[in-house]
Amino acid sequence: MVRVAGPWTHRDVSANGIRLHVAELGDGPLVLLLHGFPEFWWSWRHQLTALAEAGYRAVAVDLRGYGDSDKPPRGYDGFTLAGDIAGLVKALGAQRAHLVGHAWGGSIAWTVAALHPRVVSSVSVLSAPHPLVTRRGFRRHPRRNSHVLRFQLPLHPERWLTAENGLQVAKLLSAWSGPKWRSAPEFDEVIRRCRQAMTVPGVAHSALEYYRWAVRSQLRSDGRRFAEAVDKQVQVPVLQIHGALDPVVPESAARDSLPWLGPSSEFRYLPEVGHFPNQEASHTTSRLITEFLQKQS
């Protein structure tokens, strides 16, 4: 159901003790594309083709617990998720990769750059402040993060997400996106595929575990160790892309990531775009990423 046909090749890769499903297209320097919630690898379909045409080996992965990747009962902490991606780089036969992440995928990209800097050539993040900014935001902006608080409950959020064939996924995508994209011809297909992907057995629980660890770890020793581990300036350039109409992550949060930015970093602000720049403004986002990567070569 999630192995959508296209010009890309689907395959399974073993990394960090689990099996990860990837879609791959092109040859050249490796670019790893990390999706956010409530999506799966297919959210990068436009960037897969654009990056391949620009001379890159583009690989979109279903993160741990999503899509057709393994869904183990644990391992949704920042340390393990970063280990998945660092291991994936090596499993794909590369020494380093350009990491491109949206939302949760962006948070993971920041974390990999801090914990496994040797495998990272650059970081591009969409709607994704530095993890320490995000952690502070859970406490400071509870109304904006009401979905995060809802997700802390046991069992009920899983039922809520999967009820009526993932109806709440459709509502979240609509609420978090800009009005221009909501009226686009492809939006119905995006809704349909993301609803299907969330109803794959185990996905809803795994997706919620990301949020649960992020919140609950703030009161535990593993959370303090994580905060200390990522509290360092990234040593590679960082591209930040942010939608002006993002209701989940305000522009101020993205700009608060300044202390952790590496050299020659850039910030790009997209008008009329909500929380999903890679889908809402696919051509512009692909161009910005490609131009940024070309500067690193």
C-alpha cells in the first residue's frame, strides 16, 4: 500500500538493527530525505525526481515505525532515531550524506549532525527548529502544541488517528497546510495516501511514540543527556525553509535556532505556505534545496 510506483526503486536496507524501506532515484552524492508526521516517504516524491535530475542520489526513507519499515516496540528516542539514519548512510555504501528533513525528520537531521557529524555533509530542515527549541516550545506554547498533549494519553490517540480510516489525519493535514495547497488538484491524493499509510498496523502507535518520548524524557535522565548531547553548534551548513502560514511551528521558533547553525547557513521564508513546504511549494522547495547543495560541492 505504501510502495507507490514511480521512477524510483523500492528496496529494504538493514541499519541499526532494523529494516528500513527506502525509495531511491538517481546517481551522485547521497541525499537522504526524512519525512515528518503524519506522512511517509512519498511526501518527498517531487524532491526525489528533482534531485535526481540535478545529479544526486536521492533516497527517501520510511522512518522507524512508519510505512513499510520495521515497527519495533521501542527505539523512538532521539539517540536511537539518529543512529538509524547514521547507520543508513553507511548501509547505502556512502561515507557522508546531505540530510534533508521535514518536521520530525528535520529534528532527526539536526540530531544526526550533532551526534554523528562524520556522516553529514549538510543539513536542510523544513518546518523544523533545533530540537532544544522544540523541547522548550512544548512547555511555553501548550495551546499551539495541543496535539502533542493529546498524544501523551495511552491507547486513545491511536484509536483517534486510525478511526474512520484515518479521518483525523486528513483533518490535521488540512489544518496545518496553507489554503492554496488545500485547493490544489493533488491534495485529495495526498489525503488519501496519508490516511492509508497511518492505518498500516503499528504505524499510529509508533508515530505517537516520537511525541511521547520527546515530552516525557524532559523529566528523565535520558532527556537531560540528550539535551546536553545536541547542545552544540552544527559543523556543516544548514538550510532552513519555513512557511509563512505554518500554524504548528512559528517563524520565531525557526529563527531561535541561530545559536546552533553551522557556517554559511541560510534561511528561506515561503509566503502562502503552511507546515508542508516540500509538498505545498514543491518546485520552489526543490530549487532551494538543489541550489543549496550545489554550493556545498
